[in-house]
Amino acid sequence: MLSSFKKRRDIEDTIVTSLEAAHTHTAVHREKWRLGEEKTWNLDQNHGQILFSFADGMQALAPVQIIGTLDPLTEMFTWAWRHPTVLAALQKNALRVKAFGKQHRANELIKKIVPCSEKRAWEYTALAMHLSAYQGIYRAKANNGSLVFMNFDEVLLTHINPNKSLRASA
């Protein structure tokens, strides 16, 4: 029994550490490129990238991994490695959480679909970021109303001037 308690405590301690790191990374992203102020976001599963676009023409592009989706009505979380619409290449970070869950015998990390609050979904996402050495966490609303939780890695910033049109010379 004590061993089970210790493993559970280890998991929760790792989640707390992961969440603290995610908060630190998020603060840096907000300061450097205004994460959270984006006008639009676009997930390209085929290229494994997320693109954040801003009103002033700035764009932030980063490699992305999907951790899972949360149905806010049922409060059920589906891990990316189980989700039928998530490409295998974008499941790697979620699979790291699953492996961590197997190692620690944590059912919530290895079951395909689990009851989950939004707060806990953020914690799962932070854990995936930590285990995968990624640089950020993000949540977006999909067209069907579900919430998509993601990790992103190093961000490439570009700026497109919306007031200038590009002309091809003949």
C-alpha cells in the first residue's frame, strides 16, 4: 500500500513541477511574442506545425504535438494516441505520458478516455511538455466545441506587412 501511495505522490509531484515549468515558459512566450493575443491559430497535422497569426502581421510557427481533447460538456478527455483524427506523428508526446503512466501504474494516464476537468487537462499537457522537453502548452477550441490541448516546441517568428502587396516582376 505504501508503495502505491509513493508512486501516486511521485506522479503528482512531477505534475506540479511540470505545471510550474509550463507557467514559466508561457510567461516568456507572452513577453516575447504575445502568446494568447493571437488573432487566429492554424494546426497543420500533415506538417506537424501550429501557426499563430497576429493582427499586426506577425506570425509564430512551431512544431506541435497533440496531447488530447476534452469534451467540455461530458468532461471526458481523449488521449491523442486514441483519438481517431490525430495523425500518429502528432501523438509522440502523449505516448510519453502513457509510458510514464505505465511505469507508475497510473490508470488515468493509460486509459484511452478519462473523466477530466479542464484544470487536469492542462496538467496532463504540462506533464507531456515536461517529459518531452518541449517549450510550450496551448489549448484551442475545435469547430465541434471540444478543446484541443497541445505542446509546441521552438517558435519561429516572421512578420508580414499587411499594408504592402507583393508583386512578381515580369
